[in-house]
Amino acid sequence: MPGSPITSSARGVFAIAPTPFTPDGAVDTTSLDRLTDFYTASGVTGITVLGQLGEAPKLAHDEAVAIAARVVRRVQVPVVVGVSAPGFAAMRSLTAAVMDAGAAGVMIAPPNTLRTDDQITAYYRNAAQAIGPDVPFVIQDYPLTFSVVMTPKVIRAIVAENPGCVMLKHEDWPGLEKISALRGFERDGSMRRLSILCGNGGLFLDFETERGADGAMTGYCFPDMLVELVELAARGEREAAHDLFDAHLPLLRYEQQPGVGLAVRKYVFARRGILDHEAQRAPAATLSAAARAEVDLLLERLARRDGRARLSPLAR
């Protein structure tokens, strides 16, 4: 059942879902259903599929649509779909298909060829035209991966030009001052309200919420912790929020390593009994025996403070 379209008032946690695969590279629909149910049980506000760590570039168009449609049918929360593509024709086609399937909006990342402010604003202007005026969309601001730097003023210009732009997936690093600047624009009336959900695995979520972020849109392997953290922050329970965050920080940091982060995430989801396989579709990075042992140690230490990390070992 589709959720309502995303709006600029969105808050909470939108879980970035990995795409489950079987060892032979097929989409693992059984694990996908279990993962979807787990996110719902964790209390997430929404789910984002086909994001940067959803292995979207490795999927055929029909596979991507089928995954999005399957998740939409299974939940009652909004589902955002990553539609970033090398060209606008592919973006338009995927957007039309997933919106017809009941998606609540789409997420668009900038291509790494953009360098100037004018190029960035023109790109989002053209992207908005390609997907259509009635489709709400999310800006994915992730300069560490995309090599595209969006200043607060550029984001304000994109928001001003495109009524469909309702959300920022904020993944700049360092980026706390950017959040403050954007909220300052809202206070002085120079920018309409924009939902700001933060990524980077939640690595700075403890302070991002205090700077004015509305929550998280990320894929840390304990989304239930992210939900709890955002709720604590919203209630003003600062010490409890930081205590919870501090307990998870070593694992969160380890999972955020470039190149192997998705492998860590899938390994923990497998240990949590959510995914049947840790498999990624080729090309993929895998965890060495030493890395698995390190993740196991981090989980063991975390379990002393958070029982959710008390997990059975994987059968080998």
C-alpha cells in the first residue's frame, strides 16, 4: 500500500535499504520482504530504495521497478526511490514507473561532472522538468562520493526554482554549519521550509538534530537505534540521546568505511537474521576474516550497553 507523497514537513528516519541478493546474483525477494518488515517494526518514518548503497547501478530497469513496487506494496510508510541516472531519459522512465507503482517521491544525485554553481542549479532545473512538476524530489548532497560541492546558497536556489524539491539528503562532511545556514535562510524568509534528513551512516546525527535536522535518511545496520535517537532528540532528552549514540559510535564508524561499508552492513543484517545472504552483486567488496572478527568484537562490546547487538554467530 503506497504512503503519502513526501513533503517539506517530513521528519523522523527514512531507512536506506540495501538490495538483498542470493549468492548467484539474483534479487533475494524473501530477504527483501523480511527487511521491509523489519524496517516497519523498527518504527521508521519511511524507506528509501535504490540509493547509493542499494547497488542501483547494478540493476536492470525492470529489476529496479520490481524492487520499488514490491516494497511499496508491503508498507504503509512513504517509499522514496533513487532515480539518479547518466541521462534524463532513463531518469524520466524510472521515475514514471515507480511513481505509477505508488512511490512517495524520488531522490536525485548530481553527476560528478558538475563543477560550478550555475551547472548545479541548471542540472536540477532540467531534472525537475524531466521527472515532471507533480513529482516531489530529494536532493542528495554527498560531495565525498559525487565530488560536487553544493553551498547553502546553491541549495536555496534549487529550492526556489523547483516547487517539487521538498527534501535534502544532507551528507556533507563537515556539514553542521550547512544545516545552520539553511535553517537561517528559513528564519529570515529567504527560503521556504525544506525537510533535512542526514546520511553518512548517522555519523554526526547526535549534533545534526541539534542544528535543526529533521532526522536521518541513512542505512546504519541498527535503524531501530536511529529511530530511538531521533525521538530522544525531539523530546529534548539530550544526555540520553548522546549516551545512546556514543554506545553505537565504534560500530557506526567502522561501517562508514568507504569500499567495505556495505559489506559490513549486510554482514550485520545477516547476523540479525534479516538477510539470508551477505551477497552483493559483482563488482563487490567482501569482508576478510580479520574484518569479520573486528565487527564481531564491536557487536560483542555494543551488546554490553544495547541488547539489540546480542546476536547469534553465522553458521559457516
